[in-house]
Amino acid sequence: MTNPTRIRATVRDGITEVRARLSHVMETGMRKNATGALIPAHFITDLTVFNNDRVVLSAQFGPSVSANPYLVFKFRGGAPGERVRVSWTDNLGESRTDEVAIA
Amino acid sequence: MNHQRRQALRAGGGLGLYALLAGAGLISPELAQAAQKRAGFDAHTLDAVLSALGAGKPAASSDIELNVPDLNDNGAAVRLGIVSRLPKTEQVAILIEKNPSPLAAIFTIPEGTLADLQTEVKVSESCPIHVLVKAGGRFYSVRKDVQVTIGGCG
């Protein structure tokens, strides 16, 4: 089960700023639970952000990215009403895509 | 003596091994490619990450800005701000020197996207954080010492 990514995208002077908070445990695989057993690794490995169908950012993550990954970046272009889509895949094969209209 | 095995061992640990195994038909090219795509993430030292990324010894650059507080209460979420003023910045990587796996993230910056981003990383103990930038096919870096009160990986 996955939870939605919170996304905000605003365009100003021809530059769109995207702020996103992904919802993910980002478990390193090195932590132990109360009984001393290792908690298996579970983290986002790949992230892609689109403006309509154009890739505006892609990333590979390791488990050192914080839980509920936070991301802010800017790209040229984008117009109010266009879509910004954030898509991720994790090491267990789960994936999720969320989108928002540029304000 | 099995020469092929010797060669494989010599190349081992790095990507050479995957290439060899794929070449010998032992694993599928897709699997080799997938491993290559994650190059650097399984390395455990700064130098190993740099060599897996093909960065060698990156040149220190004052055109890369790394904004991070010197002192952080909580190592589980240390906020980083990164700006590269290097022309043709195509890749930005974050390396946390003393984390069990130093490579935290690699961002690929397409044409039209600004090399200006913020994110949060875990820092297991006080240590330097390095930002590695690939611009115009060459590697540059900047480092900053960061202190954490409570480590972020336990």
C-alpha cells in the first residue's frame, strides 16, 4: 500500500517551482526492531518528474534519503493548468504516480 | 587454473564483473544493465563511489553551492540546498562520507531544468557531505563538514 505524494507547483516569470513530499518509510535495512531482528530494506530507488509528457527531473535514491523524501526544484517553462506528475518505484517493486496542476 | 575465473575475480566487486557474467551468458544483459544503472549505490567508501561513477578525483569547484546547517539536532533529516552554476550541469550526486552507503542520491538534470534543488538526507554521524556535479562531461565537487547530535541511521 502506498500513500499520495503531496505536490505543489507554481510558475512565476517563466520558471516553475515544484515542491514535493513523498510518503515512504525509506527503511535502510540496517535498523533492528524491538526483538532485535533486522527490519528489511524498503526504499524508493527511482523518481521521475514530468511536466505534461516532458521529463523535468529524474533521480536514483539510496536508503540515505530521509523518510518521506522532500524535494524542491525548478524548471524553465510550465504554464498554469499544465500537469506536473511525480512517479516513483521502490526496491520491492511498489510504485506510485501523483499529479497536480501548475498554479 | 581457470583463467576466466581469475579475470572475473580481478574485475570483481565492480561493474566489470557484471559485464563479464553477461558476456559469458551467465546473467541476462538486462540484469547487468540494471546493476550498472545503480552504479555507486552499493559502494561503502567515498573513493569506491567516485570510481563506480567514473568520477576519479573530481576538481574542487567554487561554482557549486552546498547550503546545510553546520549543526543538526536530528541526523534523520538534514536539509540540503544545492546550486550548481557550472554550465551544462547534467548530474548532481550527494555523498555522505561516513554513512554505511555514502551515495545518497543522483539527480539527472535535463536541459531546461535549473541545477538548483533541495532535499533531505540521513547523516549517521558527524562527517563531511560532498556534492558531486557532472558538467560538460567532467566532474567537480564541493564538501562541507556537518555535525549531527543524534545520528540518523540507527
